[in-house]
Amino acid sequence: MIDPQLATDVIRQAMAAGATGAECTLAEGEEFSASVRMRSLETLKEAGSRGAGLRVLIGRHTGSAYTSDLSLEGIRTMVSQAIQLAAITTEDAFAGLPDGDELGSLSGDLQLFESDVNALDTGFRIQQALDAEEAALAADPRITNSEGASFGAHTGQRVFANSLGFVGEYRTSSCSLSAMPVARQGDSMERDYWYSAARAFARLEKAGDIGRKAAQRTLRRLGSRKVATQKVPVIFDSQTSRSLLGSVFDAVDGDSVYRNASFLAGKLGEKVAADHVTIVDDGTIPGLFGTSPFDDEGVPSRRTVVIERGVLRSYLLNSYTARKLGMKTTGNAARGLTGNASVGHGNLYLEKGDRTPEEIIGGVRSGLYVTELIGSGVNIVTGDYSRGAAGLWIENGEFAYPVSEITVASTLQQMLTEMEYIGSDLEFRTATAAPTVLIREMTVSGS
Amino acid sequence: MPLADSFFGQKFGLTEGDLQSYLSEAMSAGGEYADLYFEYLATSSISIDESIIKSATQGVSLGVGVRVLSGERTGYAYSDDLSPEKIRHAAKVAACIAKGPAKVDKASLQEGQKRNLYPVITAPTETSLAERVALINRADAAARAYDARIFQVQASFVDNLRHVMVATSDGALSFDRQPMARLNVTALAREGNGVPQRAFHGGGGRIGMEFFQNEHSPEHFAKEAARQAIVQLQASPAPAGEMTVVLGPGWPGILLHEAVGHGLEADFNRKGVSAFSGRIGQQVASPLCTVIDDGTIQDRRGSLNVDDEGVTTQKNVLIENGVLKGYLSDRLSSRLLNTGVTGNGRRESYQHIPMPRMTNTYMLAGESDPADIIRSVPRGLYCASFAGGQVDITSGNFVFSASESYLIEDGKITRPVRGATLIGNGPEALKFVSMVGHDLKLDEGVGICGKEGQSVPVGVGIPTIKVDRMTVGGTAA
């Protein structure tokens, strides 16, 4: 454990060296991972590391430095580097810290650290991975190979202090279990995976369930084909619809908004999505991966409605982007150890609708059900969207055959306004969550 | 170089006796092989935004990774503290992977073959910050001066200097000093109140500051970013469906990285999970295609004197005249496959386990005139630049996203079209290569490759090529 006192010492040293403002982050982490493949142990990794970062302001000039050496000498070097760097930056009228009255920390137990993660012995952790892989291998004779299964555990501590007197710290824990089987049928070879991650071991999905689900997801891809180029309704399953929320986040990130590099810049109060689309960022929900007592500038996490029934209500901001836009921070500052803060999200989710995924699929005469997206073809500036996809073809409301080597394309503007149905299957597996969604029409490009 | 004169000998007082005792500790429970990877990394990053130098960051991270191999098993631990008790503890943790008697024969450490592919006397990280600030100021000014429609410019200079030392239980010892720098420029253009367009360009390598003096000047990178953003202002939606695709020279070589490179990494092939598994000796591309991975090109971003397992890098032929020749290997896979090492064992940092990775991957030049290639296409897409790509190595399906592309109509490049993702299947896509230009070009030095959560710098290159059939994922009919 790092003593938070170290952060206040760093701030004091920076102020003594001439800083007019300072922010210090300390982080410590311990990681463990065990991976198995074809029923035997393959890799064991275990280690820990620490780091410190400092950002100073001298007037409206900023400088930043970090170190993995927390000795007195390491810290002294970091402080003098940050001070020197502030001398080469230009005065930026918007540079600064949050206002003093914006600082604070959520009270109460946010359930970010669960001791059961540390209590598990190595043999048990390896067995979890073996059990997950075994369930995948045993699921079907067509599962002939495996890229393995792994169990991971991580615990960490984060401390933040600034020269306005804020000092806060919190600990986090997480564990994860995943399996990636390989299936073969004739010339077709496919892989897929399933995983579970949680802050407490007790909340992890069962190893056997993870393996079986991974096998089922892999098997349904066998014998996939390409379809003809056409415009059809496209359903994103709850795993891939999450990535659409990631794109919405990029577009409401204050940093893209103030520089006019987002298709949602200047659209506050306007209708940007279908009536039933409500997107919320909530960093306060206990036990989730997007939850924290304060952001990386010491501002309390909160709940912000980003899109309310189709109308853009708020951007996500840190103190810098808020000042640039003449607004207030939304407690969304993010950074590693040092540097000017960027913008991050808490638990960003699309509110669920009332149809089950089966009902949504059942209503499609001919269309695509997307289970995997690859590539980076999303342009936040223009909204242009074109990504590689794999999934299942739907005919008369039922899955007909698997498809791959195709792309799905549209614009994010159209996808948001043509989001016809939203499923009831909202589940918080990561810091972004979305149910199954149906987009009325996209271009599927194939043969 | 004697250990005592090396960076780690000088700075941390490490001796050969220390290294041998850590290796013995690592092999105390058996195992066939162990290594130590010491890393000291100094980084800096300066950026200009809205014509203001808004940020400047420097830092240091250091540590040691200890690895033990026992059959197919790997034990790994690391420490960010180089005190003897912490390193010994890491060695003890890594040793847990093996079960057997301690391996006792102690090899004396010998430094291997020495050469320097990046003889940079003063690395950018060691120069004055003012010099680097001047470069990004020039980039900002040049991008803005290019066209009045450029309304936002961001430029950054990012550099690092990495000192590494690898000691192995086989008795190999290697040192390397690895400089790296790149200049990045992003420009946003807008016509009146229209939709803005953004473009990026940049470059660098394992180079000194003189690299940025002539053809790689800040003005060059800035104008290229600005030019691409202005071109995009006129772009119409990209076409959809299968068509002939012509890739321009240089950075579009990312096709090779995604379509074949990852699928030829030995770990996937050892496990039989790659679409290329078991295909050595088979025709996997048109006879016009010869694909190389070469870690030995002077000054390049993907080059290394020794890989991150202390193996001397080399030039490896992956595909020769369309026939699959070999895989990219690391120590573990070459031991298990009984093949030679290829110098492709790489890792992101001391906190990571090495695995087979690409270095600089490119296709040899052919004989066609690039102008003839374009003239031969009645209707198709010409791609000049890309944003990134991804591959599923098991099915072999890969994508890469065009950031600057044009329609080809009646043998002529006509109008620009918006970004679109191209998709294909690795072992099939290159069979449709029907023309290869004589204009091989390597990229300008911005590539970052991600695999299993680890990022490493890489290079790519390609001449102009014509692919008769590829799926383009636009929206226009």
C-alpha cells in the first residue's frame, strides 16, 4: 500500500519549487494471470508495480512528469522535470485546476475492492481456467482445438492529491475468467470466446458456463458464408451494441466537441436519436467497473444524462474542456499517471427497452444479426461508419446460417435515428453496457 | 562491451555474478531455460494544439522481467525495483512453473554478435527540448499555411530512449540502446459551415534529430496531413461490394501485416489455430508476391539489433513467389517446433512476456509501371492511405480502413471517396494480386501493432499493387 502522505509531500515539494498549482497521482497494482491450453498449464505470471505522476502549473503554463522510482531521489527528479517542462509550454488561458468547490469524493462503500479476489490460492485459480476450457472442449466433437482459457486477478490502489487541499484514495479489485475454443468442420475453422469479469470472485460467472457459452458462440460460426451486397435491417447483439456506445462517447467527449471534431458538436438540445434512445453515464453505481469516488482531477463522480429520449442533453467534460465550452465539469476527467487530463466515462449505458432479443430477431424478415465487429472504421468527425462484421443471417425471424467477411456501413447519425428497437437485455459486464438493438437499415457489403 | 561498462553495470552496479545468481534462482525448480530482461525507458512527449504548446511530459520507468521455460510452460514475474532481494524474489516466483531438480550447470555469459542498425549518437530524448518545440511549432504553422480551410491543427513530438540488457541461461548476454522518435500532425479542414474533415500524417524511426531536416521536415508531414484533410472535403460516399482495388505504395502495406503477417506468427501455428497452419510449401498468394519481414533495415521503426529475447534479428522470407516459406518465431516456439529462431521475439516492456511479432513487413517490387496498373482498371478503387486494421487469425478474415481513396473510372483516378473498410481472407486475398509495381516504398514510420494487449512499433511497405477482387464496405451502390 502506498501512503497517501507521499502525494501531499510531492505537492508540497512542487509548490516549494515554484509551482502555483499541482496535481499528483500515485498508483500501485498487483497482477496475476494463469493460462491453460489443451488441459495443461501454459503460463503463470505474478508481479506488482508502482508509479507516481505530477502535473504542475506555473501561472497558466503546465508541465508533467512521472516515475516508477518512488525513492526520495526519484521523486525529486520528477518534481524538477515537471517544473522545467512548464517553462517550455505556452501560456494557455484555459489551463488550471477545477474550482475548489467542485472537488470532493463520494461517501459510502462503492464496493470497488473485494477481498475474495486475493483469498484464492494459485491452484484454485488454475483449476478455474482448466474447468472453463474443459467445458468448452467437451461441448461438441467439432471443438477440436483451443487457444486456451485464463484466469486473471488484479488489485490496485490509486491516490490523488492537488494543491487546493484535495487528497483521496481508493482501492480496486477485479478478476476475470475467459475461454477461447477453436472449432473445425471440413475446411472451416473458427474461434470465438466468452468471458466474465467482476470486482468480486463471488460475482464471476461459473467456469463451466463460460466454457459452454464460448463453445456455443464458436460452433455457430462454422460454415459461414458471404452474402450479396444489400441494404437490410441490422441487429447488434448486446456485445457489439456496446461498441456503438463507445462511439457515442467519443462524440460527446468535450475534447472533440470544443475543437469541432465531432458530429455531435453544437447539437445540445437537438434531436439526435430515435425517441426511445436514452443514454446515461453513471459513475456512482456500486461494484461496477466504471465506478469511482472521484475522477482523475478530484471531482466527485456523478450521473449525467447524455441523450434523453433522443435529445442531446449533455457532453462529458473535465475542467479544461468545461472552461473551453463555458460549461461546468461533469466529473469525467481521466488520466494515467500524469499529463493534462483527458475525458473518460463512468458506467455508460443505453437504457433498456421492453422487447426481448428473441422478439426483435423474430420480427426481421431478412437481415443481419451481428456478433462480432472488427477494424476501426468509425469517423467521429463526420459520423461515417464502416466496419468488418461476422454474425448470423436472419430469414423469416429465424437464424438461417452464419455469415462472415462482410462489412456493415452507414453513418452514426442515421444509426442513432434509425435505432428502431432496443432490447430488454441490459447487463453491466464492462464500463459500457447496451442491450440488443435493431437499426432499421444499413449497407451490408459482401460479394 | 564488458558488463561493468554497460548502462546497467554503470548505473546499477550489476555484475556477471549477480546475473548468474538470479538465473540460478530462476532455474532452482528445474526448467530448460530462463532469461532476465532489464529495461530502462526514458520518454518525452510535447504537443501543440490551437497554436499553444499545451503539454510537455517526461518520465522514466525501469524494471526487470524474469522468465522460466519448462516444456510448453512459461513462468513470469517482474520487479520495478532492481535491488537484489526484489529480483531474487521475482526469480523465485517465475521458477514456480517448473517441477524438477534445479539446473546447476552455470554457463558463463558471452556477448553475441554486435552491430548497430541505429547509430544515433545523440538520441532525440537527449537533445534540448527547445529543439523539439521548434519542430512542432513549424508543423503547426505549415499546416495552417497550406490552405485557409484548415481550422484546427494538433502536432506532437513523441520520443523515447530504451536501454535493455538480456541475459539467458544459455549464456547469452546482449545490450542494446534503442532510440525512437516520431512527429505527428492532425489537421481539421472545413468549407464554410460544412462538415469538417480530419486527417493525420506523421513519421519517424530509430533516428536522430537530423532525420527531420530534409525530406522528413515538419513541413512535409504537416502539408501531407493538411492535403489529405482538404481532399476529404470533396469526397463522396465510398462504393459497396466486390471490386478491383489498387493499393498505392508505402503505408498501404498494412494489407500484408493483417492479411498474412499475424497469421504467420509461430505461436498460432504451433497451436494449429491460424488459417495458415500446416500450409508451408503451399501457394497462398499469386506468383507475383514475395513477402519479407526484415528487422535489420537501418534506422527503421520496426528494426532491432537484437530482439527482446537477445536474439540477433534477421531478414526472413515469409512468402516467395506466392509460396509460403516460413513463420516468425520466438525462442519458445522455435524450441517446440524444432526450427531456428528468426529474431522476432518481442515484448512491450519488462512487464510483458515475449511472443512472436513482426518487425518491418513488406512486399518486394515487381515490374509493372504504377501508371499502367491504374490504366488497366475499368472500374475500381485506388487507396492511397489507411487508418488501421485487424485480423481474426483463425478464420483468416482481416479488415483495414482506407483514409484516402479515389474511384478509378476507365483507367483514370477520378474523384475522392470517403473512408471505407476493406475486408478479405488472408490465405485467399493475395491470390488475386495480378500486377505489382516497381515502386516499393516503406512507410514513413508511425506503425503500432497490438497483440494480446501488447503494443510494439512496426514498419510496413508495399509497391503499387492491383488486387482483382476485394470487398469494399462503403454505402454507395
